[in-house]
Amino acid sequence: MNELGYITQYNLLHADDSLIWKSAAISAIMQANIILNEDVNTQSHQERWQWANNVLSNADEWVKQHRWDIIQSLMNNNQPVNDILVNTSVVSSTDVIGDSITDDEIDAAISTLVPAQPSIIVVNPPSPIKM
């Protein structure tokens, strides 16, 4: 399992200019818009509609409140720590940018935070594995 040191975790959690958080905000907005346009008979639509409106009222704040959950989701999906961080020995939060995380990986992480999600919520499904 991927593990991050305490200082590294702190730096990532507080790196407000990180590309991870900017991408996560856009992903959450896109998924919220999908929910607002889904059929009202969709499983748990009212709860999902409330979630979507919460995200759309301030996506950056929503992401800030869920940074730890997003990091955990990325790591649980076997995202290598070195892809999350440019350098695991960072001292300054400006060194933590996470620019190697793909949109698909961010979408998958955000989709784990959508309440009672049907399996179709991923905005950008991952590419098929080529053999």
C-alpha cells in the first residue's frame, strides 16, 4: 500500500494551488451537473440533488473539505504516491502539484464521494486495457 509521511500529507492537504484540487473542483462540478439533469426517479435522486447543489454553490470549498477523502480514494485505487507528489521529500507546499494525476483518475476519486451513486456517474470512463 502507498503511504505518505506526515509532513508530506500535511503539505498536500494544504497546497491550495495544487493541480489535484483544481482538477477535483472541475470534476465535482461536471458530476454535479450530470446529477441535476438525471431522471428524478434515479436511485436517491433527492440526496444526490442536494449534494450537487452543495458542490455547485462552492466547488472549491467542497473540495477543500474533502481533500483527505480524495487522497485516500486516489491511493485506494492504487495510484502511486509518486504520481500524487512530484517529490516525496517536499518541504514547501508549492512543491506538491500532482500534475501527473489524470482527469480520469480524479473523476474516479470524486465519483466515490457522490452519494448513492449509480455505476454510470464517472464523467470520463477509463480507457480499455490494451493487450
